[in-house]
Amino acid sequence: MKRTLAVLMTVATGAGLLTACTDDQAYCVDLAKYAAKAVDVDPQKPVDYVKILDDAKKLQGSAPKDVKDDWGVVVAFAEKAKKAGSDAAALGKLTKETPKVMTAYKNITSQAKDSCKVDLPALK
């Protein structure tokens, strides 16, 4: 009986570890897909963030704790850019927020390279 219980505990623990690994791997796979799409995004142009909004939202939801808030900064900025549309004045105001977004993006980029071995497009 003890042996059966020990085997069951080992299997349950192993299954838990595999699930966590799968979540991290899924984030890394999604991050790699995002990297391919984000090549055309100029971080200095707020209007470009609309191109990555849906992917950024998905990544924010699955991101590890250490970059979840950074993804939140990127998503919030992209939503503001989407709302601004082609209004040059509104987009100009968003430009003032670019340094904060660039910092968040640098954190995401560093984590992507270290944890996922994914190179995100460089900041311009």
C-alpha cells in the first residue's frame, strides 16, 4: 500500500512539473511567433503598436510574473494608440509615454532572450 501511494505521489508530482513546463514552453512559442510579426513595428511610432495589440494581449495573459507588468505597459500603450487612430495630436501626446514603453520592452526582450532563447526585434 505504501509503495502504491509513493508511486502515485511521484506520478502526480511529475505531472505537475510537466504542466508548468508546458505553460512556459507555450509562452516561448507564442513569443517566437510574436517576434516574427513585430519586425515591422517601430517602437518610436505609437501607431505601429496597433499591429501587435492582439498578440501582446495574449502574451500578457501567459507571461511569467517577471514580465507580466511590462506586457501590461505595452498593451495599455497599444490600446491608447488604437483609440487615437490617425489623430496626429493624440498620437503626438502618446509619444511622451514612449520612454516608459521602451523600458518595458527592454525588460521583455531581455527575459525573452534569457528564458526562451528568442530574439525580439531590436529597439530603433
